[in-house]
Amino acid sequence: MKKKTLSLCLALVICLGLSVPALANEPEFDIRNGVLMAYNGPGGHVTIPYGVTEIMGFGGYQNRTITGVTIPSSVTTIRQGAFQGHYELTEVTIPDSVTYLEYYAFQDCPKLETVRLPRHLDFLGSYCFADCTGLTNVTLPQSVDLMERNVFDNTPWIKTQGEFPTLNGILYAYNGKGGNVVVPSGVTKIACSFEENFAKRSNITSITIPEGVTEIGNSVFSDCGSLKSITLPSTLKKLGGSAFWGCKSLEKVVLPEGLTTLESDTFWGCTSLKEVTIPASVTTVGCRVFVEDTKYENGRSVRIPLTGITIHGAPGTAAERLANGMGYSFVADQPSTSALPQAGVAQANTQVITVLYWYYDEALEKDVCEEKEITFYCYALNNGGINYVMLRDVAKAVSGSIHQFDVSWDGAANSITLLDGVEYESDGSELKPYFEGDQKYRVSTTPVMCYGLPVIMDGLTLTDANGGDRNYYKLRDIGRIIGFDVSWDADRDIIIIDTWNFYNDAR
């Protein structure tokens, strides 16, 4: 009787033209809470069931069975590499409901020729359609306000878009001939590489970035081997990691006031570099900023630092601390400022943070994500402002992930040592209250080293009754330096540590 009633109901729905929500247990689709984790069907043209809101995985890299995909209007997000390497994919229908396309989503789909992007698309991740060597026709909506680097790199379409293709102030490609490059006014963000990744022209000798540009993405000037000079605007607020990687002819850089972070690998391989001005606004300096190369000793990689550099900046700031840590000359020719009070009282606080653990489940033969809520015992300034956490607590929380790191104390050098990618050795004291109640603090001056090179973070030092010091740092600074992502989920009102994705200011 139940089967007959269900059949009659389904028939009535079909006759009335109503949609039938897809069942989560359809054998071809692994769907969990609206998230499509994998497609296990025979291929051809695939229609994803209505009811899916997010696409995490679809068919796997180097898939040669899927020729077309229709995505339903229930989907809002397409995640990292979801359709990456679908070699036979010739057509895809992306509905206007999609607002977020993550990095590498359709990278390396060589037979994909035409893409109409959704009208309400907000975010385009790095290399989203890169290496789609058959892509000749793209409809790009005006709604995009966050575009990361090299979205259409190595596609025929990008070569037809003029010398400086720009959308909503985002410069997303450079098709010029090199020489003395002057980026046009009206650009607010640069999200492209100035050298072709595969050709490496190395014929750009100077670059002038106009006033109004606030953000320069990761690796934008990477491998500009003939670049000797760069003019950066006073409006610049963010300079991406590896920005000048391999610029072996670059001699001098003046970073403008307003930058807060010197990202990892910024000047890797800049062997002609002699002068760098670092403004007082910079408070965080990542790993391997001034590195010539890497060598291997006793089975471990050792970074060879750049030498002969003079750093200009304000006394008592990250610029001076970095110069001292690298053994560089320091010229105090900038006004002395300090945004962080040198001493005061820090308020005791707790912060529950959701940590996403990704791992490969051998039984399921796929990556799975496990969420865990962890309570951090932290200290805040200014009556509930930004929380500062202990490095050891964070190391414990991300242990076992691809962004795990070790923390140890070097008694001989009186410094903290970080080793990214190394499993943390717990002593059982982590994620427990070390102090009780509010505590007096002083600004931390304890050196923090990573593979023998200094990293700089704003920190608080608290001293216990026995004279022992404990250092606390901002979670976002730790994530930025180690690499794991830290984001705020406004819908769930939670902070998230993602142990798989790399740190991204956009999230």
C-alpha cells in the first residue's frame, strides 16, 4: 500500500510539473548534507541532482569519461579543483546561483571552449581556468569583486583581451611587450603575473604601479629576471607572498606606509638587492623573506640568506627587529611609532575555535573532513579586542595535518624555533589555562626563528610567579606564517582553522 501511494504521489508531482528533490543516496553521487563529495558514475554528460549546494569533488584529476556537466541552480559554491583535469570536458553549464568559484576549479580542461560565468559571481580563485588551452570564449560578469591571480593563465582567450585586461579595477592579465611597464590608472588590484609562466620573457626592466592600487597578489612580479626598479603607490595595503621571487636584477625597493605584512618568500632569489625600506606599519614578517637559495645538509633543507642588504625603517619596529635577526645594516630614517602599547594589562579570555581536519579515509577511498571544537585559553587587549594565543596550543591543534608545525625553545640562543611540516611533540601542557585571571604584559621581544631565519609577529609576554615567561601571538599571524587558513564564518558565528587550505585574506 505504501509503495502504491508513493508511486501515485510521484506521478502527480510529474504531471503538475513540480521538481523532485534528488535523493542523497543516489548511487552515482556521494552527497553529504548538500555537499557533493564525488561522482562515481559512467561519465558522458552528467546532470548533478538538484539539492546539491556545494561541489567539493567530481570525478578526480585526469578524468577522461566526463564530456559535459549541468550544474543545478541549488549550487552556490564550487570548491578547490572540483573539475580539475577533466580532459574530455567540452561543455559546462554554471547557473547564476553560483557566487564562489575556488582555485583550480576547472584548471587543465583542454577541450573546454566556452564558459559563461554566473551573473552573481563574487569570487574567482587562482588558476580557476588556467591551462584550458581550448578556451576561446568567456562571458565575464561585472559582479566579480574578488579575483585571485592567473585565473585564465595559458588560455587563448586571455591573449585577445588587450594589453591590460581589467574588470572592476582588477588587472587580471598582462599582454604587453615588456620594457618600461606603466600600469594604467583605474586599477585597484593586480591579480596576474607579469612574466609568462612557461615562456619567462624576462624583458621587463621597470614597472610603475599607479596610485589607487591597494592590493598586489601572490607572485605578481615573480621571475621578472631583468626587473631593476619598481615604483609602488602610497595606497598599497597588501603585497602578496613571493611577490619578487626570482627578480635577480632588482636593486632597491621602497615599501609604502600602510602595508602591515611582509609575506613569506617576498625577495627569494633577489641576489642584486641592496636596499629595502620597510614602513612602521609592517608588524608581521613571514618566513624566508630574504633568501638566496636552498641547500641540503644531513638530509634537511637549509636556507641560504641574502647578504649585503641595508634596511631602512623606524627604530623599535619590525624593520629593526628583522634587520637585527638577519644581521643586516639598519638605518633609522623613519618616524618612530608603535601601535601596540609596550606594557599594560591583558584580559584573560577563552575562545572556542572550530578546527577542520582533513584526512584520507582508506575504507572510503577519499578525503574526508572532520570538525572539532577546541577551547583556547588566550589573552586580549582593550577589553575584549583581538585574542593572543600560545604557539604550543596552536601546534597541538593542527598536529597531524599538512600544516602541522613544531615549537621548541632554543636555550642557547634564547629564541623560539618553529619547524613547519614537522609533527609537534606534545608534553601534555597544551590547551590548558597557564595563568589565572588578568595579567600584566609587556611587548614580546623574544626572537622567533624558522629554519634559522627570523619571523616577526606582534606578541605579548606574560611572566608567572616563578619568573617564567610565556609568549602569546595573534592566531591570524600564526596561520599566515605557517600556512593554514583562518577565517570567520559569519553564518555560524565561529572562527575556523582549516588545516588543508592555505592562508587567504579573502576568507
